[in-house]
Amino acid sequence: MDQTEKLLMGIKNILSVASDLVQEVDRLKRVEEECQMLKGRLFLKQLTSSEQDVFALALDGHSITEMQDISFKEESTIKNQRRSILQKLNVSSICMCSGKSDYVN
């Protein structure tokens, strides 16, 4: 076996390993996405169904008046649910939770 054949075999080996690495990176990306989704679901399990509805509306930028029209709830109910959401999630603003919007309902 001459130098050229050895180099070609080495290159083929490197390409094979590189291909395996690309496949593994793709698999790990899928695992990471699934973990993020599960984390988000766990995050929202702290909220009641009604709180999740208010949370989703708030994340979509709806005012309390708009939430009343959409959900047919009293203003005091929406304010109480927002307060409860902030306490449960230990945040001072719903805006701090914007990354969780993909996991609502």
C-alpha cells in the first residue's frame, strides 16, 4: 500500500467519524428540544387551568379589559389570577416569562 492509498483510507475514516459526529449532534439537539419542552410543561404545572389561560393572554399582550372580553371573567378575578401567577412563578412581571409561551395549553 503506497502513501496515496494510506491517505485516502485516512480521509475516508475521518469523513466517517465526521458523519457520525454530525448525526450525534442532531440527536443531541432533538434531546435538548425535548428537555426544554418538558421543562416548560413542568414550569406551567404550577398554574391552574384558569391561570394558564390568563397567562397565555398576558403573554400575547392583551390588556385586562381585553382579557375580560375574551375570557368572560371579572376584572378582579383576572387581577387575582395574575397576582397568583407572579407569586407561583416567583417573578415580578409576566414579561419575565415570555420564553414559556410555547408551552401554554
